[in-house]
Amino acid sequence: MDKSWMHSDRRSKAYEFGVEAFLNFAVENLLTTTHIRCPCVKCVNLKLFGVGIIRDHVYFNGIDQSYKNWAFHGEPWEATTNASRNVEEDDGHSRYSFVSKEIYMDDNDFGYFGSDPYEFANVIGDGDQPVYPGCRKYTKLSALVKLYNLKAKHGMSDVCFTELLILQGDLLP
């Protein structure tokens, strides 16, 4: 599918046709009943809305330029295609260097929840809790996902990200 429209001026016909093609594609591959993830710059696929609201968001806020593989909207994951076209040039250090380490992992490397399903359910349940009492904008899970998106988008090192998380923990009530 042609995605060149994502870089067009939001007032152009190319952008308008691209948004409509994207929405049609997303609706054809709908996994839920009526709502799909919003790929606008502000929602970054974290929030679900109807097509009309998503159309407005993509026009007013713009589409997230880093969303190149529309996996949340039914496009197959690009495992067999040339992934280098989606990677921006940097200083020689790949921000995807972790992939080579994960290739050699087996299922036991991911078993830190053990066999207790209640422990896993508690961790997932914490995701619905507000970041702090009275916070209505973010849950613990949505805040963490947003932070990880920023880390990946800007190529933040693990050390920097860890220190940032510690600082934020100290700042929050």
C-alpha cells in the first residue's frame, strides 16, 4: 500500500486520498466491532475510536510518521521484507541491536511470571490503575508505553531511560 501521502501536506488532495485509503484498509481489517486504534501524533495507537474521530485526529494532529508498518490496522508484519528502509541513518549504532540477542532466546527466557496465572493477572491489572491518585489522562500501562515509544523514537540509551524513570518516580506523589 502506498504510504507516501503520510509525508504530504495535510491540506493536499494526496493526504486526503491517503487518509481515506488508510481508513478503508483499517475498516476492512477491523479486529474489534467498531473501534480502531488512532495513529495520530497525539494518540500514537494507544487509544481506540470510531472512524470519524480518527479521521479528524489524523487531519488536525497529523499521522505518526514513525508508524510505517500498519500492524495495528491489519497489515502483516514486515518480517520478510527489507527492514533497512524503515531504519533511519544514525551514528552507526543500530537502535535495533537487541534483535540479534533475542533470536537466540528460548521460551524459558520469558518465564519470569512462572506458572502462577494470578501473578500475571495482577501485573496486567495494574495497567488499568492511574499513574497516581487523581490522574485521569494516563494509566500505568499507557504511561509506560508512551515512555517506551519516546525511548525508541529518539534512540535513548538504556542508562538514560533508567535514570529518567527513577527521576519520574521521585517526582510523582
